[in-house]
Amino acid sequence: MDPRAQAEAARTVEAVPAGARRLRRRLLRAAEPLARAQRVFNDAILRVTDALSERLDAAMARAEAAERRARELEERLLRLERRDAAPRSVAGQPRQDALPDYFAYETRMRGPADEIRKRQEPYAEVLQGQEPVVDVGCGRGELLVVLRDAGIAARGIDADADMVAFARGEGLDVQQADLLEALSSVDEGSLGAVTALQVVEHLPPPALGRFLELALRALRPGGLLVAETINPTSPAALRHYFADLTHAQPLVPETLELLARHAGFAETEIRYLNAPPPHEDARVSEQLFAPLDYALIARK
């Protein structure tokens, strides 16, 4: 016999004397006002608790926003301290001057450098053993810091003087140059990897095709191209795409993969990145909450 059946069998029910029933009813009537008052008190406590919880959530949100803003301002001040007399940008793309202060835009819209570094940490595993690495469009040097911490030899190229000054202030090897000109000067077959994170969407089609050709030329056999970009199949990601006036066009994953194949890369792979929290409806998640970014990983 299972324990529940044993308990049921052992339970005895005794009749309650009539006097006890009358006493119980009198006690219940006497206790009713106290119980009612307790319920009112409990309801009041719950309302106060809910109100305090809402205020606490709002205060935490304000504190997080203030902390993020402080980090943004700190980076912009560092940029001013590190800036030199170099031209603001040497990028050859036609829309490179669409935003008057791209560093400020990047810090506000993309996020502080430490947040971006955390997102890019998985690339250290991808690039292990692929040095030397050249990171084109390296920005503030987030990936270069990740690779330095992992013991992977890497240097960066960026067209924006503020980005270069900030990255150099982090002790990184970064050169101000247009990415096509810089890759043209690299010795053929001398690199283990070329990385371009959030870069290819800035390149008009002719420049994009040329970039893929030059990256292939610079890589040794077995070398990697890692090109991360916004995922236009995600409606949420399109907001980030259209927020940046220097973008040339969104790149559907299959398009970028096909262009890499046409350039001569032997193997290609698409990895989706930075998925937002899932919606309770799986179909809604698939259509509206797709990963915000993806990376093409192509091997020579």
C-alpha cells in the first residue's frame, strides 16, 4: 500500500459534539470582524508593496540609464584628450561624412566599448591560431582588446581619426587608413585572418566586391575572413541599420555568402548572433525576434 493510501486508512473521523459546534459558530462570529480587518490590512500592505516595487524598478532604470550616459561621456572625453591633428576621416566611401561626429554616434547608438567587447569575446575562439589578424574598421579597438587578452597577435585599421586616437590610447596597434588602400598594401598571403565587424554594410557594392577580393589576396591558404553585419531579416535589427546614415545597403546573409564565393573563398558559413529575448509565441519569435546580427566566416 502506498503512503497516501496508508494515511487515508489510518485517518479517523470522529463526530463533533453538538455543543462544540455551537461554540465554534460563536467563535467564528466573534472572529469575523478581526478577520475582515486583517484582510483589509493585507490588501493595503500589498498595494503599498506593489507601489514601492514599481518605484524601485523605475529608479533602477534611471540609474542604469545614468550609468550608461556617464560611460558614454567618459569615452567622448577620452576621445578629446587623445585626438591629434589627423584628418577626421580618410574613408573613400561616398557617405562617410553623413554624420558630423561618428564617434559620438557610435558611443550613444551602439553602446560603450566594454559592452561591445563582451559581445565580441566569442571571436577569440574563432581566431585562435589564425594570427596575424588585421581588423579593418576596428573602431575603438574592442575586438583588438579581446584578441590581445587571448594572446592573439592583431592590429587594426580605421578611417576615423577619433577612433584611431581612442584605440591607440588603449595601447593598441592601429593605423588610420582607408580599408581598401590598407589591404592593397598588405603582402599577398601574409595574414591568418581579416576581420570586419559592422563594416561591410558601409561599403557600396563595388567597394564591397573589391574588399572581398583584397581580403582573399591578403590571406594565406586556410586563412579566415570574419565579416559581422546587421541581420536585415530581423525587423528589430533594421532600426539599427537605418539609424546610421553612413550605411550603404543592408546585406541579406545569402547575398554576402554568395559574394564571398564569387570572390574566390572556398568555404563559407553563416553564424547568427545577439538574439533578443524570445517571445512566448515561437512563431512570433522566429519572424519578429530573429538574431540582430550575423557573421560570415569564409575560409580561403
